[in-house]
Amino acid sequence: MSINVSHEIETPNQKQNRHKAMEAIKVINTLKDDFKNPIISMNYFYTLFEDVYCKNKSLHNDKLKVGTMCLQIPSEIIYALDAVPIRLCNGFYTDDEIGSDFMPQKSCPLVRATVGQFSSNNFNDKPNLVYSPTTCDQKTKAGAIIQTFGHEVIDVDFPRVKESEISREYFRRSIRNFAIDLSKKSGNKLTKSNLRKSVSKVAYAQSLYHKLCYYRQENDLVISGNDMFLITNAFFFDKIDSWIEAVEKVLNECKTRKEEKLFIANKISPRIVYTGSPPIFPNYKVPLLIEQSDGVIVADETCSANRMFNDRVAVDEWFINDILDSISDKYLKACTCPIFTKNDDRIRRIIELVKTYNADGVVYQSFAGCTVYEAEQRSVLEAMEKAGIPILYIESDYSPSQGGQLSTRIEAFVESLKTRRRTKK
Ligand code: SF4
Ligand code: SF4
């Protein structure tokens, strides 16, 4: 795809779109062309991201578009009310730069990028309203800033202590209020039947993700970590039925590739679990560097992939309030984001992923300015050291200038894992 580079009397939004298209196409082309044995059915996702971010195509003109500031807003409830969730976590450096006028210099690029996009009011699918859970401090403040630009932002109370019964009750009430509010705003009634259907549909999407992950547990790999991030990032905004159909095709192709022994990595390529601040398209700087250095990401503990799909809603009684409570419990209990006071679950999950996916090491990325991920690195590093798992901690942002220094550290880490593998044999 060619990008229009004409500079004649561009509006600020045209300029923003052109820069974003350049960021997007660079990553899409890298994913398409730079790795061995690319999966043909991934073309659905490459085209989707190109349509949305290079051609500004709208996907949801006919529906109420519900913007969500974090994964803690249950998509099951949004789908049940015949609306579409659009996750607003943003990975564009162009938007990050615009957003830096409104946020402190040392703040999270993901949040700055979200704020930047709202400040310019430039969307392919503009959300009709936004729900903002009070998760990390920066997300919380970003909701209030976005409101000042004239967007409707509704706070959703979110507790910061995970293990307590009070938090559980608090979030259950919060989710019931969210459901009532969205029902009023959408003009649609929440029924047992539509809620049951949407819970089943999201659970089916999650089951497809798990099936893909089974392929990543094998010694010979048929799908890369970057392709997996693209697939899970598409779930932020794609039509769920189209997403399901496309993932089913990728799964079929994975099966054939396994039979034909068409693998994406070398036998010696170190297997890596990725954790920390979430890779969000097109900010795949660190995941791309890992796989370009001959590492392969076999699993992740991030909110842009594994955390979205890992745990399913477990319903005991199919009555509306019981279903809503089960949804709320799933979102709170399964979350391993470092926003909580204690977060032993996150350490447990990383170790479990290393074992299940037979990983050689862990890469921990923290966005510069994200105090919670930065603060939690010490406990994670200590736990990995105790478990004998090599780990690399990286601080990064969205700027393109950091590449050289990062790639040196990542290459050295991947090489050290290779050496460790050889000596283990
Ligand atoms: S990092 Fe945490 S607070 Fe931020 S979007 Fe992900 S789950 Fe939400
Ligand atoms: S990376 Fe950190 S600051 Fe950014 S959204 Fe996640 S928790 Fe919040």
C-alpha cells in the first residue's frame, strides 16, 4: 500500500492520519514479509488493520459504539445490549505525541495516546460514549481529561484490593450499575437470554484463543507471538463474528502446517514469555525485536492478549443478577494487572506460563511512566530468580528512537538463553 505523502494544505487530522498510516503499514509489512513461513490466513488481520488504520474504514456504523478505557469493562454485557465494545487503549506514537500536551511528561504512553486521539476527535469508529474503570491512576485521570474535550465519559468504580470480600461486593454492584446505565443509554433491555448468548459467544472466542495456544506449547511452532498479538488486538474493535471466522481459518491452517512441518522458528530459538505493559498495535517494538533476534514469544501475561482470554465466566444460576455477578467475579479475580495492592497471582501466572509453554526466559516490559509496572518489577524479578528463570527487564516508550539500545539488550538476552539451552543438552 502506498501512503499519500503530499504536504499540500493538510488539515491537522489529515496529517495525524497520514502519520498513523505510516506507523501502521511499517508494522504490517514487517509482520507480512520479515518472518519465515508466514500464515496465509493471517492476511485477514493484516487487511483489517490496514483498512482501519491506513484507510480509516469504519466497521460499526449501524451499532451503538461503547468505548472502554481498559479490559475491565465486560464486553459480554455490551454485546448483550446489541452494542459493540471498542477498546480505546492506543499504541500510536503519533497520538502519544498529541496527548503529551495534556498529560505529565512522565506518564504512560498508552494513556497519553488515548488522550491524544480524543483531543483531536479523529476516529474511524468514534465511540458514542466511554466507560472508564478506575483502575490505574493515569487511566482514572485520563477519563476526566477526555470529558473536558466534550465526550461522555462514565466512571466505573473498580477496587484496588483483589482478595477482599468487600471488593468483590463493591465490583459486583459497580457492574450491575454499569449494566443498568448502558441499558438505559442503549434503549435495549438486558434479558437472561441475550446475556446468556453473549456470554457463550465470548466464551467461544476465548476457546479459539486457547486452541491457538495449544499449538504454542509444542516444540515446533506454527504461529509467532507477534501474529498472536495482532489477532488478540483485533478483538479490541473487530466485529466478533468476523473475528471468530478468521481465527477458525488460522486454526485450520495451523493444523495443516503442523502436518506439513512448516514451522516459524528454529529448534534453537529461545522460547520466551512476555509480561508487563501491553503491546498494542502498532507499538510492537519489543515483541518484534525479540522475534527478529531469533527468540520466539510462546506466551504472554499482558492485558492485550492472555489476560483478555484466559479465564471464562463461570455461571452457576442463569438468572440475570447471578450472571452479572459471575461476570464481575471473572473480571476482578482473573485480573493480574499490577494496579492491585498485592499481586501474587501475577507471579504465579508467569511461572505457570513458563512451565506450560516450556519457556527459556521472560521479558518484562514496563512503559516509562507506568509506576505500577515499574514498582512490581522488583518482586517479579526476585520470584523469577528464586525459580531459576532468566528474566530481562526493559523500560520502553512509543518513541522510534530507542531501537538501537533496546535491540542490543534483547539480542544479548536471546543469545544468553541460546547458550543456556545448549549447555543444558
Ligand atoms: S495495564 Fe491494567 S489498567 Fe492498563 S489497560 Fe491494562 S488492565 Fe487496564
Ligand atoms: S501501562 Fe501502567 S499506566 Fe499504562 S495503562 Fe497500564 S497500568 Fe496504567
